[in-house]
Amino acid sequence: MIATGERATLKVWRRDTTNSRSSKKLRRAGFVPASISIRGRDSISVKIKRDELMKNLKKYGRTYLFKLDVDGEETYTAIVRNMQHAAVGGELLDVSFQHVSLDEEIKVEVGIRITGKEAIEARKLLVVTQLDSIPVKGLPQDIPEYLAIDVSELEADDKITVGDIPYPEGIEPDCESDKIVLVITEAKSSDEEGSQESGEDQEEQKETE
């Protein structure tokens, strides 16, 4: 869960221009264009140092409640709502923060962390994931950094659904409980793969004759 003590502070600065040209200039200078969404008010356009943002996200995670210091004049408790990356190269283009109230429920995506893969692989099994994150809802301070799934005791053809995952108190999924998160399958040996490929080649030869 998110710590409720003293929060990590991210310094941000207001920006007057928000066009693509000014955004590119900010990125070249080591900043990331950002915005703070506030219910019932216009969003605030800001900029944040890229290195500082990434360092804190790595340390605390995307579901952490940051204290945003805007120009040293006002602060907002906020969570990262969205991060936009370039399709080519993966450069961080933009980040959106959502101002939150500690007594109001929010909806966010929480990542999945799988444990016990070594035990599965030792039995020649594979974990096939179908979801990387789960949409959940609850009070901001109760949102976990991640959802843990232990697969060490699972067998071939076993599956884990959204409803099978243990959630912290006060947190519940915001999607269908029967949605499949992961499936356990048998790993194919190199001989089996070679045999399958050989069979496919023979079928192709027959079709061309």
C-alpha cells in the first residue's frame, strides 16, 4: 500500500505555451511536458525534470501519491494517471497527473508481479500472461504498488483470473472477475518443435506438388 506519512515531493513549474514546438524544446532541455488534472477546475500545464521524475517512479512506483510542488507556491497530492511514449524509441513525451483526495475513491491500473516462475520452469511449464495490469478502485492511500501472483504451485492448464487474485483490504477489481490473467502451459521440447516444423514442411511440399 501507499505510505501515508511524509510524501516524496516532485518539483514542477508552470508553462505558458503548450504547443508541439515548445514541448520539443522542453524535452531537449531535459524536461517532460506534464499536466495536473483537478476535478471541477481547468488542468494545470507544467513541466518536470525527466531524470527526477524517472528516479522517483523507479523508487516509489506509478501508484505512489506524490506531492507536487508547483513553482514553490502551491502543492497538490497527485498520482500518475498516464505516461505517453514515442512509438519509435520509447522516449517519454508527456505525463499526466491526477489530483486526488484521500477520502474519495479513485480508479487506476495496477501492475502484476509474478513470483514462483523458477518452480514452474523446473517442471518444464511456462507462464503465459494475458494481462500485465488490473484496473482497480479504492481510496488512494490503499492502492498497492503492484498485485502479486504466486504461480509456484500451479500445474499445466491451470489459470488465474482477475477474481483469483488477492487484493488488499478496501481494494477491488474494476473489471470482470472471470477475465483471464495468466495460463500455465507445458513447454515444448526442442525435439517436439523440430518434429512439428518438419511436419509443417512436409505438408507444404505436398501442397506444392
